[in-house]
Amino acid sequence: MPTLITANRNYSSWSLRPWVLMRALGIAFEDRIEPFTRPVNWESFRAFSPTGQVPVLIDGEATVWDSLGITLYLADRHPGVWPEAPDARAFAQCVVSEMHGGFSALRNRCTMNVGVRAQMREIPADLAHDVARVTEIFAEGLDRFGGPYLAGGAFTAADAFYAPVAYRIRTYGLDVGPAGARWVATILAHPAMQEWEAAALAETWREAEHEADLARCGLVTADYRITV
């Protein structure tokens, strides 16, 4: 059985992608958490990751790193990672690639913090552009392929790659339009996402830099994490 190494449920958006994909598709794996415990974890993470980052999938003699690399590796071995219909598959692959390589303002200004709610201090132009593009992707996918997932009736890699965005949208109250709001509600209610969130709320780890990023993003209005 492969081992998927991820970090804190509350913070690690890149970890969430392959984790929720494998859970949603019923791909068995050993779940190993290596939490962020200091501002720079590179040296300790290098013991199991070539890049000093997570996620990492260890499958026998193979070590597969990066959320996209893991997704492509899984797609060669398991059905359902990509949609079967050619047009839906093309759309899913494009939006996955777009998320993997873009949306820097959304990542940096709206850090993932599953257990809190915050009021944005401002929405600068670069963030507004990213949110507008995400809104377009949600509307196009749901309209073209009928939902309730981004590329049709089944959860695929497209949903996994935008799953961290669903938490960001909820945390910061971002407006992604009615279609986007429906998708967010669907994803947050998925059993795999519910499992991830329950673990995030129960974590006692707090990492100072992630918390500082949150404070820069917005004013915390609620914190549902366990008290430490």
C-alpha cells in the first residue's frame, strides 16, 4: 500500500489535493502526517522528500512528489482521476494546470486556514482578478458538464485541485457567484472533505508564520479550532 505524506490539515493546501482525490476515489493509502512545526521545514522534510516539501507519495521503490506529479502518477494507475468524456477531460486538465501554476494572489493573500473565519482587510486588484477567474471556471464547468462537480457528475482531479479554494472562499467570504457557491457547498459536504476538516479542527499545532499570514489577510471573526 502506498504512503501519502502530508502536513497540517489546517494549513496545507497542497497536501489536501492528492489526499482528497485518493479518499474520494477510494484509493487505499497509508496516511502519514509531518506537521509544519517551524517557519522553514526544508531540512527535516528532505529526509523523505526530494524538494523538502509535501505532499509526497511513496509507492514501493517509487517516490513521487508535488501534487500534480502525484495526480499524474495516480491517473496512470487508477480510473476516475480524469473524466472519461474527451471535452470534460480536456477542461479538467486545463483548470488543474491553471491552478497548479497560477492564482498567486489568491494563495498569498488568502492563506488556507480551515478552522477560522475572517473579514478581508481589502480586496486588491490582483486578488479580485484571481477571484473573477475562479468564478468563471466554476460557472463554465458546471454549465458545460451539468455538475454537481466541476467536470460532470463525478469527483475528479479538477475538484481536488480547487478543494483548498473552497476553504478559502468560506474562510474569507469571497463571492464566486451562485454557481460557484453551489460547488463550494457540494465540495465542503463531501465525506472526504468533512474528514479533513474534522482533523483540522482537532489539531493542536499552531505555526507562527501561517498565523501571521492570516492576520495580514483579514480580521479573524471566529475560530473553531480546538483551544490550545
